[in-house]
Amino acid sequence: MGAVLTLNGAPANADDLRTIVANNYGHFTALRVERGAVRGLDLHLQRLAQATRELFATDLDTTQVRSWLRAVVSGRDGELAVRINVFSRRFDRAHPAAPVPADVMISVLETPAARPAAPLRLKSFRYGRELPHVKHVGTFPLFHFRSLAQRAGFDDALFVGDDGRIAEASVWNIGFFDGTRIVWPQAPQLDGISMRLLQSGAERMGVEQAVRAVALDELPAFRATFLTNASLAVQPVCGVDALELTRDVELEALLWRAFDSNAPHAI
């Protein structure tokens, strides 16, 4: 089966797409569907509801969103990459504070299994996303910095604040392992669903964790560094700037066990 695109439960058309492109104002969540179920489905729906209130001053019917999602993935086997966009066709650029009803666009695409992955090399940049707690559609800087990183011979971009604290990568959260515990950076960033699932799974497994400020110049002290997002829950990192990092295969296996311990929720 090919890709599917729906708007409020019905097939989307060109006018709907033009509205999204013209305004470029909204938010989304990205998730993987495994045989009709999603790990952290409740967290994805909470994210959509909270961002809709913040951006459009209106409530999102997450029960309806779930129903639309169930309908669009019904009958599809294997793993699916799904993106749920929330925008409004009644959004007024002259009066953006006015409450407006939300529209929900769902795209579905078949995707290969999410593991394993070759390690990535990151190039650091001084940058912080606008409204970092919202997974909004303002993604231009993310891919611009990824492009700059790749032109310099790296795989992706790592964002560091003006204070020297590591925050996140282009479309990833980042974590570290000091040989005893997993360390998550304390900095303005997106509260990623895969990161939260790794944290929950690690807690259930009794793995020690900490959330604290992590400076870029601290990286040599860590035993391993990894990334995580909706597309790939565990992505090893083999270098940052000129620093070579060691890959910890045992840590990666532990992280996958932590992630997989989160039972998928039927849609």
C-alpha cells in the first residue's frame, strides 16, 4: 500500500495542503504504529492537546483524533510511520491570538524496521529552538543546521546553548552514560516521547538515571552517547566535533530493552 493523507478523517486535497503551506503555523507528533498499536500513544495525544491549547487557544478532541488514526491504519500490516499535524484553516495571520477550531491531518507511510543503526558523528552549533517544548512546524533551522553539519563532513547537528550546555540534536533528544547511570541534559528542549519511554523503561529496570546540566566540554568523561526519536529509539553516537566517542553495544541493548518494556497501546 502507498502513502495515505487524510484531513479530519476524509481524504485530503490540494486546497488543504495549500492552506498548511501558506500559513506554516501548527504543530505535530510523529509516531510508529506496530500492528495497530503505538508505544506511548497516550503521551502523543497529550502532546497534541497541550500544543493545540497553546497555539490555537482551543481544545482538541483526542478521542476523535484516535478514531481517525484507527481508521487510517486499519488493515495495514507491519510497521507504519505516522505524522499527525494540527493546524487551522480558519487561522487568521492578522489576528493570530483569536481562538480557532483545529484541523487534523494524518499521513501514513509504510516504513522498515527501526533497528539497528550505524553510529553518527555530530557537529555542535550554538542554537536554541523557539518554543522548544512544542513540536511545532518551524523546522527550517533544524534541517539547515543538519545541512551545515553534513557539508562539514558530519552526519547531524548538536545544539548547545550560549551557556555551553548541551540541549538536543536536530530532530533528536540526546543522552549520556557515565558507566553507572544514564544522564539526560537539563536544558530547554523538546520533551520527546521516545526519551520519556526510555526513561520509564529504565526506571522499571532499576537503571540509575539523572537529569543535570551537561556542558559540551564534559563529553570526554562519558562512556557513551546516544540519540533517540520517534523514528529510532536508540541511535549511537561515535563522535562530536573532533572528539571520538566509544560505542557501547551493551548499553544499546539495555536501552532497547528499556524501550521495548513499554507495551504498545492499541489504537
